[in-house]
Amino acid sequence: MFRFFQVLIGLFFAASVWAQKPHEVLVLVNKNSQPSLRAANTFVAARQIPKQNIVYLDIPASAYEGTATITPDEFGKLIWEPANAVAKEREIYDHILAWVYSVDFPIRVKTDSDHENQMSVTGLTFTRNEIPGMDMIKWGKFQSKLFGGPNGQIKIALTGMSLCVKKNGLGSKATAPVEAAFLQRGLRGRMPMPSMMLGYIGENGNDIQTVLDCILRGAQSDSRGTRDGIYFVKTDDKHRSPCREPMFDFAANELKQRGITGIVTTNFPAGAQNVMGLQMGAENVDPSQIGSFANGAMAEHLTSWAGEFQKRQTKMTEWIKAGATASFGTVVEPRSNPDVFPTGRFFSHYISGCTMLESFYQSVACPLKSLMLGEPLAKPYALPVRVRVVGVDNLKKDFTFMAEGKGPQDGIPFEYTFLLDGKIIQEQSIDGSVFLKIDQLSDGFHELRAVASTPGLVQFSGTADKYITVNRKGRSVQLSPEIKKIGKNEHAVKAKVGGMEKPVTLKLVSGEVVVDEKSYSEEAELILDELIVGEGPNRVRVIAVYADGMEVSSEPVSFGITF
């Protein structure tokens, strides 16, 4: 079923809070999978991901069915190379700090004939398609540059940091321990590429509705973290529990210093309500015994095959099914190595305001076999930030727009980033204004986004969009509200072109995907195929292309699709 709404979907999320920012995320979608489209549509709408940051890949069913295993060559050709090519073509490559995979993607890369030497898809993404030595994979000797310690190699416990701080550094005036001195200048070109998957719906995984519910739980968790409900459970499992128990008391003490209660216990919290987090080591566990999870909860149980869905032992997806917002597992045998799993300090980063994804990657020293499922931008402990943009709606001459960020209390300093139609036009600075020159803009609809960020190790931020119509050549186009159903999943729509000049062609566009294209005529009908855009929340616009190359965009129209 196809339903148009007469308001822009962005209006539902006029100002939202972020730690890691939406424009820093690249969303990968399997265009051959309707569930992949549906999950991505839901995530993109909930998190206001710019349309330029959505990449549609051609992933065959053979790559994600069964064991969901591909070769390194397939990873490069199907995922790594085309995704990066699109990011570079759209001029967003330099500010992408993390990837988010939708559902129906492979989870494992056969990097070696020895099963223990194989990597997860997210692991190979992290190393930017470079395969480390086999011993580093098998024995968990690889040391992540994002890891916040402590372990055998990093003796200190670093505070939580946003990914942008990890990349760009603390600044020359900042002091840092010797082991963390590299953070002054930042990782720059050596920055890994962390990633998460929205869900796994393959064999013995979740169904798509469970994944959608998980995404919404993450979005609803922002700035609503509880001050208790975090459990560190010691079990009698001699292989899985002892390797992580030493960090439980350490982590609980860190939480206590921040006014958060972390309970170290030998009792599984069956029946407990509003559980915010749980870590344990056990081969089999029943997550359904938890009374309820709070939005934004993370739970995992450190076992060999939580991410191997054809083998025994409880799967990580059971935590998602029970109501957690994210979970963790390994896709091949990890051995009882604490460096391969999140330490209890995951919650130290989480309560500092980092996102789910940022917290995972600062607490896992060797993420090469890791599979992290759930809502990556959940940030229950981030400070709420609201943003407003002041300026004209109709741009007829050069104009300066102003942005203002507001936090929970007065006097909080902000830095501002501005994007126009999804591309950064002014890098983060203390300047809360941006000057638009009309002669550099095409006629029609544009989206100006302001991002207000607090300086510091964890950058709390908010976004606001300002919708602008430009008129310097008298050209305009609108999508007609009349819709004609012409097939089971197809609808015909028309465009209304304004002005004396007429375009050469018309394009119906969803994000950056051209759904249909026709030569211009007053009676031209553009065909919207629901199977191309997929279920869930959607936006389309019509673009009129003129003889001089100017592309004039209509105001987007929002709609929902339900099959």
C-alpha cells in the first residue's frame, strides 16, 4: 500500500541529539533485498541520514544465505570498492567515520582455510580491506587503534571519545599519557573504519519486524539513560566467565564514580525490569527470562558461536529478540580471549555519551571476528542539544543564515558545521553563520543543515534542517499530488513545471537513486516502482533538467509503503 503525506519527514525530527553525527555515517543497502531496503529506510528516517550517505549495493543471495560467507575477493568487488567509489564520487568520503550495514549482507569472510583465521565482514571493514597476519586473527593479537584499554598492551583506561576526536586528535595543547600520545595529533589517514549491522535475519536469526523494533528502540533511547539496571554476571562456566570477570569490578567502580549503579553478581537477573546492560560468560542463556530491557540496552554473553548461526549455543540475536537494542558475538571460534570481546568498560564509554558503535569499538581490542548487531547510533547518556536555523525560506539574493545551539543549561559553547543538500559547505568552527551565494545555486528546493557540537572528548551535538527555495531564473517544479495506480507495485505521477522555460528531461528520484526518467512533456508520467524504493518511510522528489545543465529539484514528498 502506498500513502503520500503532505509534510516532509524531516519535520518529525526537527532537532535531534547526536554523539556521532548522521553525516559521518555511510549506510549500505542490499538493493536486491526488500528486507534490506525496509530496515535501511526505517533507520535513515529515524536518524536523519543525508540522502548522499545511502549506498545501494548489488549483493547476490548466495552471499548472505546459509553461512553468509564470502571470499576476500568478493568482499572487495561487492562491498568495499563500490561503496568507497560512491562516497568519493559524492564528495563525502573524507568525513565518513563509520559504516552501517542493513540486513541481508554476508557476515563472514573466508580469509584462510583454517576456520579460526577467518574474519567477520565488519572486521575486514575495520581494517579497510587489509588482512592482518593469521596469528593476529587466530590468537587475537591485533590491537585496535580505537581501543580504550586497559589490557596487556594498553595499561591505562582512556575516557570515552567520539570517533571524530579519535581521528582528528586532542590538539597540541592537550596532555595525554605516553601510551595515548598519538591522540594529540589523531589517527588521520590511519583511522580504521568501524561498522555495525542493523540486524541479522538469516538462518536462525531474527525476523525483520524484530530488527525494525530494535532500530526504533535505539532512536527512542537518546538522552534517556537509566542510572541503574547494568549487570555484570559471574557464572560457573570455567571457560567463558573467568576471562572477563577481572574487569567487572573495575567497570562497576567507574560507573559508581559517575553516579551509575553497576551490579556485579552471580545471579542472572531473571525478572528484572528496565535492564540497561548485561555482560556474562555462558554457553547457553535464556534472555527471555529478563523482565524487560530499557531502550538502548546492550547485552551479550561471551561464547564461541553467538555469531555462528549454524552451530549450537545461544545466539546473539536472542538478546535482540528479548528487547535489547544491541548485542555482540563472533562469527568464528574466538577462544576464551578477553581481547576479542567487549570489556566491562563498554558501559564507561556508553554513559559518557558515546554512541553504541563508539562504545563497542573502544571496548574491543581485537574486533577482527566481531559481529555487532543493533542500532548503532543509540546514545542514552548523551546530553540533549537543540538547534535552530534562522533565515529566509525563499532565496532571491545572497544571504547569511544563522544557527544557534542550546544545551540543558546556559553557557555551553558550540561549534557549527553546515551542509547543503548533504554536502559539507562549512567545516566545524565557532562561526554559527553561513553565507550562501545565489549564483552558485540551482533554482528549486535545497536543504540547509546546521550541526551544533560541543567541544570536548565526547562531542554532543544536534541538527536542524532549513528548507530553502531558490529563484534566480524563474524555474520551478512540483510533484503533483495526483497518483494513478497502474500495476501491483507501480504508480504514475506527474510533474508541474513553472516558468517560461521548459526542461529537457524529468527524473523521479529517491535519495540519489533515479527511479524513472522521461523526456519532458506536460503529459509525461513518471513511474514509481515500490519495489525499487522498498517498504517503510520514503521520500521522493522530481528533478527537472534544463538544456544548460541546471537541475531543479522539487520539494520532497514523504510517504509510507506497506506490502
